[in-house]
Amino acid sequence: MPNIDFHYKNDQLERLVEISLTLNSTLNLEKLLAFIIKTAADLIECEAVSILLYDPDKSNLFFAASSGTDPMKLAEIPVPLNESLAGVIFLENSPIIINDVERDPRHYALAAQHVHFHTHSLLGVPMRIQDRVTGVLEALNKKKGLFTKADEGLLSIIASHAAVAIQNAHLLNQLEIAYDATLKGWVDILDLRDEETEGHTLRVAELTVHLAQELGVSEEELPHIRRGALLHDIGKMAIPDRILLKPGPLSKAEWDIMRQHPVYAYNFISPIKYLRPAIDIPYCHHEKVDGTGYPRGLAGEDIPFAAQIFTVVDVWDALTSNRPYRKAWSKNRTSQYIQKRVGRHFVPKVVEAFLDIDPLGSWSSFPEV
């Protein structure tokens, strides 16, 4: 943490506290980067802000986020350590203020030219975790006057918090990737054991997310919905093969056991903190609006919204897919079946959104992943 040797206004100090708290509580990497560049630009009063992170595999810096220009296009340009001002800041672990950038021979003009951005003045500070430099935070083109040492102090404070927050978000992102790869392995095993149609679980997961987006579900909830859809039948792992794989009709006693698979899913998922937000679909996707579903006989709005969404997709995919005991229904027949059960099995607004997407067209051709 840099020493504060300047007199700052109370509103600036309050803003720094707010920024620090937000950085320490935000774990979504994309949102975190966007927050850093926006708040830094507001506080420093400059035209643009860039975050350059170090790539140890390529031994250069890259634009992780930027404002004032096209960030995707800027990210295409690697920034060499030995031919750029950002590289000087990184290698020397020291801030730089330059108020006439284009005359400085260390200025890496290629990046600015690539996005047609003219850099007149620059303030850059290293992003550090303890004594290790992880990147560079740059403020570009002071709106009024010149960059000052006071600006440097403010940007350095932001950079010190940002470096730690970015590392934490990156580690969480890597952990989520590993978790989701594990989920995919569980899904593959379950599909093989249950003799589901090829790609059923991945297909209904993607379709459920698509329908959830149409229904206005927040971006933050979508990963939980996808994981819940992937795990919708995980409870069947506890169902004996003699029941799960029985070629003929199940007896009442066997159905009683089969209908426990959502409870088994709940018992399996609920102790896992990472998966707990995804539990609604595995636990409640066999509930019906009229209360005749299982395992708890929930009715109407007591059924979690994620499960309401998934149920329509699951029935659609099941009926339009070939199974060992029957051929796939036509899409017209399946659409009519779902519409007839609105208010009994399915929630009206979910079916309405489903039909607005055109199940006879886009649903049937939605890309598999």
C-alpha cells in the first residue's frame, strides 16, 4: 500500500474506501475489471484507463481491460516489456507521469495506432501483490491540466487493491472451471448408466439457460441454473440398476423408490457449498403446478422458478427424442401436449416464453455444446 503524502478531499477519501470495499467483495473477473477502469477514470478525471497484466508464458503484457476505445481490438496487441512505457513501469516497479507521451521514445505507438487512440498524457503505476508486480494500471489523457503526484497516489492505492482482487477472481475462475469439468464427468457417467439419448443432459442444460435468459433471469443466476440442469438426475445414481434399467413397467413399490431420486439429489448436493445455489432443479423438477408432482407435492409459485423453467425443457427434449421403448414424438404433437398441460403441469408464463422462442424452429436446431 503506497503512503499517502497528499491532502485529499473528503469525498475522494470516501470514494477510495468505497472502491476498496467493492474490490474486496467482487469475484466476477469481468465485472471487476470493468469496475476498476470506470472508477479509476472517474477519480483521476481522465479520458481512459487501461489494465495491463503480465503473461509469464509469453513474457509480455496484454490489455486485460480498457476504456475509451475498443477493448477487444486492443487486447489483440501484445505489449513488449522492453519497448513500452508500461514495460518500464513493470520492470522498474515504479510509477511514471508523462504529460507529452507522443514525444517519448519509449511510447509503444503500435497499440494506440491499432485502435486509433491518441495518447497525450499518461500516468502509470505498477500493480503489486506484496513485492511481486503483476501488471500495470494506466490513466490516459487528463481532462483538465496535467497529471500530478496526487493523482499518482490515488491511482497507486486503486492498483494495490485491484491487483489482489484480480488475483482472487482469477483463482476463483480457475476453480470454477475445475468444478464444472468435474460436473461434466458426473453427467457423462450418469448418461451412460441411465442409457439417456446422446447429449440429452448437455442439451437440456443449454436450452434451459436460453429460456431463462428469455424470461429475464439475471446473469448472476444463469451459471447456477446451468449447473442445476446438468445435475437434474444426479439422484438416480442412488437408484438400483434393477429399477433404473428395468425394460418393462415399474411396480408401485419400484415407483416409490424411483420418486426418491430428487431427495437423493438434495442429500448429495446440499452439503456442497459451491453447488447449493443449483439445488432447485435437481430437487424440484418433478413438481407440478397443480401439486400432484413429487417429492414434496409443491404447487404453483411454491415451485422454485428455476425448476419451473427446466421442467418444460426437460419434457420437450424427452418427448422429441428417441427412446428404447418408443419413437420420438413430432414437434407439433409435443407442442400441443405441453400447451394442454398449462396450469396443471407447467407454469403459463414459462410455456408462453417457450412458445415465443418457436419450439418448432429454433429449439430443434439450438446448437449443442
